[in-house]
Amino acid sequence: MTNQPAGGGREGIEGVAGGEGPRRGALRGSGTCVIADHPLAAAAGQRALHDGGSAADAAVAMAAVLTVTQPFMSHLGGDSFATVYDAATGAVEALNSSGPAPASADAAAYRELGGIPDTGALAVTVPGCVAGWGSLHERYGKLPWSRLLEDAERIAREGFPASRALARAVSVGRERVYPAGAFKESFGHVHGDGGQQVVQPELSATLRSLAEGGAAAFYEGDIADACLATLSGLGAAFTPDDWRAPAEWVKPLSVEFGGMLVHTQPPPSRGLVTMLALRRLARSEGGIGAQVEALREAFAAVDAEAGDPRATSFDAAALLRAGGAPAQAGMAAGGDGDTTALLAIDAEGNAVSLIQSVFSAWGSGVLSASTGVVFNNRVRGFSLEEGHPNELAGGKRPMHTLHNYIVTSIPDLPLAGEASGPRDGELVAVGGTPGAHRQPQTNVQVLDAVLRRGADPQDALDAARWALDTDGSLYAESRTPDSLGDALRAEELAFEPLAAWDGWTGRACLAVLAGGGIAAAHDLRGEGLAIVG
């Protein structure tokens, strides 16, 4: 294969090259569901539900395990977003737990440096991951907080066999992570297709401290002191006043599509790209060409106008009502998709879709040796263009690629004289995907397949995908027969080939409520699974 797109790992399953691949269909259950991008994480979520936990409890348990088993994709030093459905009220809420740059950060200083570095302490924003877990548990949890971290702490302490994805990521980490000695101690023996036992005693101790002290223990006390000392020693200017839990509950963005309502995170998430694209696509007759143009236009509008709403006057809902701006050339640069997504539905019908990330592979490459924490490089999400809404500034959050979605029915209007207003709708679907700027592209393709064409959830994830790169080039997975390529050529869309089952397009998860049960699917491009109950 030639002309590979910029960025992106090659996490797709090998050995399934060519052909349409497995056609097993969605896994079906009657009551509960957990999906995660690693089997040990999915097992932790199922165990939380079996112990009487809520969807939020299962989501936190899975998220914690993923920081142990997939440390190159998400970690305590990263960020998280969640979308939550409350079955009792029909309400959908969004949780943004992305951190800002330190108060002292200055765009002019970075311009003098020649740009934002990809690695090192100057690339780090305040981590929001743990704060997000804490807020999710505080509002929707049923099990004790300490119970939710049990599996992650045990796996870090006792060890687990490295997966193929981790083994491949270790080769990147050897060149990227500092201090190299500490990295080598935990991961230096991992190679080939994996299978080697990985033990992380420092991370285990940190998780044990968090279990005992709550999420706040990450932002104060010994853990915070160790994190700040690591970053300060490498030239960052964080202060204890910067190191505050950044989680906040916000109203989601919603748009009607396929006779349903799709809900996702507002800025600083680029979930707005998905919403704008769906809004335009809903007014078209569909087809790949319509999808491509809807996403080009949506990226252009968001990249030109969006910034942290706490620091700018940007009104995402107004832009969504207006339908976005005319398409312009170019797309914002994204990370390489080192992110992980998960979801949970409990026996009461509550649902959580959660996504967390350190941005690039191993984030900034900065490892706090005494705590085992890997830090993000999310400063890379800022612009250095003077006057841009997303221009880097102290205390400001960068625009994020991270988002996920919940789909509900459209609520009925209240009858005249009714005392209470309508419910927000019945739960229809829960989903999301990693993949940097490919996230909205994969989400749009999956939602279009399921909501407008009635595709089986697993078939929707298994289908060959196309994706726009940051330079606007179009790529498409090659299969035999090449139905996607044929469709693109029929619409006179030039594209470059990707290998079949290429993980660059994401590793999506999806659960759809249908026929009184749950149809669950996990992407064959990843290493996770769905469990239904």
C-alpha cells in the first residue's frame, strides 16, 4: 500500500485482509451491556454490574482498567468526556472533563519556540480524566468509589499479558517516553505480538491511593505533588492553583436525524462537527458523496469559529441552528487517534458512553516515575494563529476531537393542561469511537447506516470505511469485492486506498435497543469486545 495518510496507528486486525470478513451480526441480550476496547476492561464493567452497580459504575471500572492495559491510549494524565442517559427522567447530560493550559501559558512564547512541541512538559494540559470519573460516580454511582478501582489496581499490581497493540505501541514508547529507565522497567521486555506479563507497581500504588482518597486525591496531596514536581522539573509552569479538577456537567448538543435525536458534547469538544454533518446530511438524499461534503463543510465551520466557550463568545447551539458556514479548504490537524471508547447500559436502562485519551501515542511522553502516570500532550490541540478562537491562552481549554453520542426517540409534546413537560425521549442507541479527527467521520457513517438504513449494529461497524485526512485527502478501505471503492468511483470521488480493516478509521462501539433487548457490537479493528446480559 502506498500514500499512507498522515498520523494514525495501524491497529487493524491482520489476517482478515481481503473479503468482507466475518458477518456474525450483533450480540444480543435482554438487559445489560458493556463494551470496551480490551477484554479485561469489559470484564471489569460486567463485574460491576453483577455487583449491583450502575452504568456509571461500570464505565468508571472499565475506564480505570484501560489506563492499565492500554496506557499508550489513555491514562490518569489524560482527559475524558461522557454522555449519560438517565432512565428515570429521560434526560441526557454531557460531562466535559478536559483540562486547561496552565495560567502562565502564552501563545507568543510558543510562537517564539517555533510551535507547540509534540512531546515534553510544555505540551501538557491539566489532566481531567480522574476528575471525570469522580463526577460521574458522584452523580450516578451506586457502588462505593473504592470498589470501582479494584480491578484496575489488582491488574496493575499482579500484571496482565501484553496485547499485540500494546507490544506495537511499546516500540513507539521506547523513542518517546521519558524517563526511559522507568519506561523500560515496566514495558522494556514487551515485544513481537505481546504475551509478556506487564506489572506496574507504581501505578498500582497510585490507584490504591485514589481508591482510598477519592478522585480529589489526584489533585492534592502526594500524587499532585509528585506530578507537579515531574512537570516542573521538565520546564512546565504549573502551580498548585492550576492543578484543579476540571470536570463540569453541561447541556449536550442535539440534532434530529433519521427520526431520532442524537446527543453529544458541546465545545470544547468537536462533537459539533458530527452534529453539523448530520444536520446537513438529514436534508439530503444520502450517499457517500453527501456524507463527504457534509463533513468537509462541518470541519471547515468548526475549525474556523470554535474555541473554548468559557474563554470566547462562541455559541455552538447558534451555529448548529444556522447550519454552519460555507465549506472552506482544509481541516484542523488532529492527533493520531490514541484514544479509547467504552459504553455501559445497566438493568434499569441507564446508559453511559465514555471516551478518554492522552491525545498522541503515549501522550507527551512524560512519565511520572514515582506514580506511573503518563501525561497528555493536549496543548497540541490549540492554534497559535493570532486572534483565532482556539488560540492558546493561559487557563483556556483546547478544542478536543473527543466526543461520543447517545440517541433517543423524539419526545412527545405535553398535552394542554399537563403539569409536567415531556421526557427527553426513550433510549435508542449508545456509541462512540476513537480516531482523532476521524471520530466524527466514523460516527456519521455508523449513525447513517443504523438510523437511516436500518443496518445491524455489527454490520454497520464491519462495513468498509472512508476517511478524510487533515489535508483534505480522501482514503478508503479496500475489500474484495470493493463495493466502497466502486461507490466512490461512481460519485467521481478520488481516493487513496487503505488496507482492509484499518484501525486508522477508529475502533467503534455501539449498542442499539431493539425488540425489547440490546444489540451490541464492537469494532473488529480493535481488540475489545461486547458483553450482554
